[in-house]
Amino acid sequence: MTGINYPLELPADDRPMVRFMNVSKSYGALKVIRQLDLDIAQGEMVTIIGPSGSGKTTVLRTLMTLETINEGVIYIDGKPLSHMPRDGVLVPADERYQRKLRSSIGMCFQQFNLFPHMTAIQNCMEGPVHVLGLSRKEAQERSEELLAMVGMIDKRDQHPSRLSGGQQQRVAIARALAMRPKILLFDEVTSALDPEVIGEVTEVIRKLVGEHNLTMIMVTHQMGFARDISNRVCFFYGGSVEEQGPPQALFGNPQRDRTKQFLSAVKDAV
């Protein structure tokens, strides 16, 4: 197996929570991510915006190891995620190695992905019991605390089919948090919801930003929400970061023509 010449581990004085180092991802001739260099600090809330097909969701999927990358290395808290050390070089990571590192990452999907045969609290307990090895008592206490935090403790014994979309998404957030991740990913978590319940979910995310020292990466088409909640906004175009900065600067005074065109096209949502 051929190795690649990247750091086996990032030095302590240069260790963001997430680092994409020269990362590319292709599907055949279609290059979805192009030589991406991106650091995300511990506790930072970064929102990724951009037109469809710009690579936004693929960035999240590579972090969850749902997609393999073709070039470069992804690091999590200083350790390579996409690769693993072997004989002094990095080689493509195997499933066992990735599973261990991936345990520090949680993801909330657009379509909730709750287990339909389990109640809300059973959905939250499943991972802590079977992956983290918590006792059922510990897992239940943790799940109850989180369901209360997202305003769903009164629905703890309901199955997903008895919950609204907004309620299901809040349970999905609690389920992700039950695994005690260092990094939480949100992929268009409000796009499948009716407008009147979007506020339920965005309020939960606001609470997470305000009260928890999680590193969060969110892909969204809600420009107003991105502007209000983010530490930094990255505008993706053609598989790379076209422009990034604090939300006030990027939304208020974009520098790149493509950023201006995009924001002009979605100005009604800002």
C-alpha cells in the first residue's frame, strides 16, 4: 500500500479541531471538492453556503467517512481521519480506525433518519448503549436530559410516526448529542420542514451555540439564520472556498463577484 507524505499528526501548537489539507473528491470526471484547505477551530460555528452542486454536503459526508477522498488528508483534533499512520507514512484508513475517530463526530441529516420502530428515548439511547457501552440507566439519564434540553421530554415515549417534522428533527439532534461528540454537523436540517416549525429547530441550534463548547459545521440555504448564528461563513463555489469571513462582512460587504451574484440571487432570504 503506497503511503503519502503528510504529517502523521498535527503539532500541538497548530491543531484546529478540523483541518482539510489539500482535499479533493471526484465522482469519475466530476470534481466535487477541489484542493480544499480549511481549518475550523475548537468551539467555532462555521456555516457553509453556496449554490447546489458546489460541494457543501460532500464536505460533511467526507467528515462522516460516508465518502472517501481522492487527494489530501482530513484531520480531526490533530489526528488523520481519512488516513492512518503505518510504517512512518499515511495510508488510507481502514474501517476500524475510522470508526474510532468518527465517534467524536455527530451529524444531523435533512431527513432525520430516526429508527421508526423505536420511541424518541430509545432512539437516543441506542448509540450510547451499543457503541459507547453505557449502562441502560446511564444512557436513559443522558437521553432524558437531552430530550428536555430540546423541548421533547414530554414526547419521550412516542414513535417518530407520531411526531411532526420539527419534533423529529429535535429528537435527531438530541440523539446526536447523546454520543457526546466534539464536532456536530448539520446538513440542511430545516429544509424538509414546514415553515411554521423551522423556528423550533433553529432555536435549539441557537441554544447549542450559546451553551455548549461544540465545534459545529452547518450547511444551510437559510441566509438569515447563517448570518445570525455563525462565527464564520464560507461561500463555496466549484468545490472550494470562494470567500469566507465573519457573517457581517461576508453578507454586508462581499468581495468576490461570485459571492455577490449568489447573495443577490437569494437576497429575499437574507
